[in-house]
Amino acid sequence: MADEFTEVSKTGWGGNIKNALVGALIGILLFFGSFIVLWQNEGRTNMAKVAAKTTAVPAERAEPASDGRAVSLTGALTAAEPLGDPKFLKPGPYIALERRVEMFAWVEEKETKEKQNTGGSTTRETTYRYKQDWTGDPGDSRDFKHPEGHANPPLAFGSETFTVPSAAVGAYAVDPTAMVLPGSRSLELDATMLNVTGGGYTLSGERLFIGAGTPDAPKIGDVRVGFDVVPSGIRVTAFGKAEAGALVPYLHKGKDRLYRAIAGTRDEAIAALAHEHKVTGWVLRLIGFLMMWIGLQALFGPVVAVLNVLPFLGKVGRFVWGFISFGIALALSLVVIVVSMIAHNIWALLVVLAVIVGIFVWLRAKKAGAAAPTPAG
């Protein structure tokens, strides 16, 4: 059976205008939503600054004097007991363990091409392609556009995460199920680490292969399993609140939660938080700008749909408005970002208010001086 299918559909001019009006409503939501994203982004708490204000205490012994304070500990993050995967992996020295499952399955790909016709209609050509590949989310073949000959068996077991119930950083107990843990790494498997019995599986590097085929020539329904782990014993810097010999979540100003372990020294951990805050800020600025730009373009959609009576006019209108809306979105985004920065920084806000008041007083004084009568003689 062919693994590529093409379907052709046509939407009339009236249908395109109707769809463009619906798109314009969505564009309004995107446009105003972008202001919320940009505004709130600049008001995010920089957790690196919060972490920098914590008190560094020795991890080797719990100090009652530190209770109730935001602290940082640098020491070994150790599990209270071994951790394993009941289905595949014997217990070992891990804080957290993630089972990654992939199936060799049929994957549906969709590609759509549109052509504007004279008169305002649109011809849409959609191509569905089916290929066999490894995927962590095998689609239900019943939802495929062309399920015949592309059946995927159900996945007998899926990906899962396991975490030890208790751990410690030095002498301080921590809750690893509630704490943000350091990044994981792939686990190199060997036969002594597995608790599977019988045949039907092959150990291939970092993965366990299960199925009727082979790792080099898999069959539909074959599965491979890998593991990512946070090993016990790694040196971390943990942030939180000291409380009776334990480290618990710290709430900054009652809302921003700091309860995290980061690999490395205190300075390295704070630098990592600062980098994370910076990257997240730029990503959200880009998202806010794109929301605004796409929203503005969608608002012009009904006009483009009307102009598409002559496809050339539609293309010109779309290009011109895209260029104009880009400039508008960029300018508005910059204004919102700057205003939000000032509004969320009390010192910057006071400086701006002082400048505004100073300019107002100067203008009033200048106006009063110009209105004063000139002495005779």
C-alpha cells in the first residue's frame, strides 16, 4: 500500500472571508494577550538575587540558630535508600530515575500547500506521508487520516519517573519529591543492573531493546527503553529555609518559591539561576512580540481575503501590512517592556517621577517668567 496520499480541497471567496473574520477575533486576543505576557515578564522575581541573599551555612551539621532563615547549603546530595525501576532496573544509588520508552511505529506527517485563485477562492493540497520511526508518543492509528496498513499496536508500558522519598544534603534532610533537582544524565546499562528475566530483550548501549526484530532492524511494535538518572552523591548547592535540621521550601515575599539543588558551588549555582532568568526573560519577550505581530497580521486578514479576488493584490497587501505591522509590534513591544521595567523597579519609578515633576516645575516657572510684566524705563 502507498505511504503517501494527496487530497485536494477548495474554499470559496465567502468561506475565506468568514475564516479571516474568525482569525481576526483570535488576532485581537493575541494582541491584547501580548501586553500581559510582556508586562508580567518584566515583573518576574530574579531568583538569583533571592538566592544571593540567603545565608550560607555549613552542610556538615545542622545549626539550630539558622532555623527559620533562608539558607544555602553546599554538600553531597545523597539518597536515604536505593532507587530502581520495578519493571526493569535493580535499585541503585540514584536520587531520581526517569524511564524513557520509545516504540518503533508508524508516524503520520502532514504537509499543506495553498494556492490563491482569481476570484478569491483557495485551492488547498494536503499530503499525508507515513513512515516507520522511533517515537516516544506513538499515535493511535485510528486517528490517522489513512489508517489502513498503518496500524500501531498499543504501548504496553510508558515512560515514568521515580524519586526517592527522602534524601539529604550533608546533615540536612530534604524532600526530593518537592525539590527542583539538578539535571539528569543518561545511564549506561549493563546486564548486572537489570532485573528482567527470560529472553525477548537485547542490551544495546544505553538502551534495552524488546521486540521481535533487532536493534538494527526493528519491527513495528518493538520497544526500546533508556534511563536518565540524578545520581546520589553529587555535590550541589541547595537553597531553601532551615527548619529543625531539615531544608524546606522558602517563600520569598510569600509567593516566589525557592527550593532547589544545583550542581556546583554557591557562586556557580547563583550564576546558573541568573543565566536562567536572563534566557527566560528574552524568550518571553520574543513570545510577546510574536503574539503582537501575528495578532496585528490576523486583524488585517479580512482585508487580504477581499483583495485575494486578484491574487496579486492579496500578496502585495499581505506583504505591505506584514512590514508595517512588524514595525508597530516592535515599537509597542519596546514601549511596554521599558514602561514595565520602570513600573516594577521602585527606584527607577521614583527617578522617572522626579524627572517628570522637575520638568513640570521648570515649565511652570518658565511660563510665569514669560508672563511677568517688563519694568518701565
